[in-house]
Amino acid sequence: ENYYSYVLINMSSNNPLPPLSTLPRSIYPPSAYPPPSHFETTLTYPALLIPARRTGEIQKQLQELVFQEPKRKRVYALEEGVDYSKEDLETSYGGNKTSRYNPSLERKLVLTRLGPCDDNNSQYIDRVFQDSRIQSLLHSAKSNSEETTSTSPPGKNLIRTSSIRLPSSPYNLLTVDQVLRYLLPTTKEESNIRDPVIEEIPSSFEVAGHIAHVNLREEALPYKYLIGKAILEKNQSKIRVVVNKIGNIENEFRTFPMEILAGEGLDLDEVDRLCAYDANPKYGQNSEESTVQFKIGPEHESLMQVELKEHGCRFQLDFAKVYWNSRLQGEHGRLVKQIVEDAARKCSNDHQNQTSPTSIRECIVADAMAGVGPFAVPLTSALAPHYHETPIVCHANDLN
């Protein structure tokens, strides 16, 4: 059996990964990624017990503090999730002993949104309830309840702090950020001895066609295959491969070396085999030979062929050989719009001053570092709205 699978089966849910010091190469292989069931547990959430008739009012009043997760309830009937054996249920009502709580429709439980609370971390729950909006609500409810007569129905005005045990979101509803926050140590208390602490969760990535591109920091590299798998599994409908930048842009073509973290082109068995071997002691700790990397090479040429859309234009390119940055889409659009507006003004002036139809001048654009044409193609596309009204000629050139 796989060693890492054995380790995962026999460890607690609070520590999903074995210490890096126990791994031969100090890097988690893809097989260390926990199964979906490992992410699903029961958590304690802070809550408020409120009158049912004020549910809508209180949710609106607290807004940002109300629990919000896709496809999850935020209001529960009092019977659900409340352990009455721990509550003071008996009080005097109309001269008779009766329940202090009314489990009918007079009470509902609103979950606060400041996250799950560990059972042993009561300070976190207290911190949630110290929010000024909640404090104001509790103070107001206490004042109203003191004015209520002893014959009032139980739970008419009371608002109290509480908690509720709920299952966490199923794995298929978790985001990349939520999965990585569960896997990666973000504080020294969560990390094992000598393991690096991840100060910033590496859940963001760029998309170029079917490729997800990340740029991991050094402290995240021991978890790179887990990060890649999380991104791939949470974006299976559009992502086929996850790559990581492993060097700087150092040539005139503005390309950079990459490695595969997950998806097509990655031999999972080979990764596990390499991660299980001790690094050769004759190599330095930071040497290239002591690392586990599956670099993008000529054999991945077809995998690197991507197709994407920007500003109504379709581009086909080799992501390994051509510089492309999806985050520049807004800047591309801004400059194209600026050039078109400037050309339109010149055409308008030419129309006013023309002596013959041939006197209207074309707007000429020189793009000396055009790349794949994020400026040149939208400016000259026959499908562009300005094509028949604002004549633009673009001279585009680049080394690749």
C-alpha cells in the first residue's frame, strides 16, 4: 500500500498531513491529498436565539455577520442542533414550572458568519459576540424582556447567544481557498515543528484557455502538488493542467520556464516515486538536482496550445513560447478604446474639412512589441463596432 495513504488513514482530522520532516524529500506528493470525506466534519458555529417573528428584521440588521455559504441554511428551527441537556430549561411561567425555551415557531437560530469555532476555543466565540451590532441587539432585547410581565409567552422578547453544531460544507461546495486553508498551516500552532507557515493562501491563479498558471512562493513549494490538485479539482470543467512558474523572464521572448503541478502531462506514479527517494546528499539543499520538478518541454507542445477570447476576438497561441498575461485584459481594453476614440475624432475633423471622399485619412498605429496581438487584432477586426466608421491601419511586429 502507498505509504502516504496509510498515514492519512491513521491521522486525526485536525492534522490532515504528516510532518514534512517525516517525508524523504520534504515535499507532499499528489497521493497525500486527502479524500473528499476528509474535508467533511462537524463544526461549532456561533449563533443567536431570536424570536421567529423578528427573523427578517434581525438578519437585515446584522447583515455582514450572518452566516453565508452557498446552498446552506442560515436560519434553523430551535429544535435543530440545540443540546437542551446543557441549557437551563426550567423557569417560572404563570406560577407553573415550564420550559424557558419555546421550541415552536417562536424561536429560530440565526448563524453568524465569522466562521467555524473550535470546540475548545471559547474566546473566538466571545470575540464574535463582542461586535457592537450584536451587543446593541442583546442590550435592547434585555431591556425589553425586563419590561415583559411574567404571564408573557416564553421567548417573546429574549435574544440570547448560543451555538450550533453543523456539518461543514461538502467537498464539492468548497472553494479552492477553503480547501487550501484546511490543508496548509497558516499559523505556527497549526504547523508541525520546522514546517513552513503559509502567510498568504496561494488560491489565486491566472487562466489561459485550459491552463491554470500559478506563481508559488518558496514556502508553498512543499505543498505544490496539493495546491495544483485543489485548483484542478475545483475547476475541472475548464482547466486541464496546472503549471507553476519556476524561473524569471530572462530572454528577449519574455517567456519563462514552467513545471506541471496537476492534470495532463503529469505522471502521478513517477512523482510519488521521486518524492519517496532520499535526495542525493552530494547535492546542495537548494540545488536543481535535489528538487522534484516536471518541467514543460517539447513533449508538451500540444498541451500548451491554448485558445482564448478577449474583447470579442479569438486567440490561439503556445503558452510556453508566447508571453500572455490574462490580468492585462483591462489595460488592453482601455488602450484600444482610447485609440479608437482618438481615431474617431480625427475622422470627424476630416469629414468636416474634406473636399473629396478620398481626403479622409486612416489612423495608423505602430505596435512594435505586439505579442499575439491583443491590441492589433481588436483594432483591425472586421467584427469590431468601429471597423466601418473609423479606418485604422495597424503595423504589428514582434520576435515571437
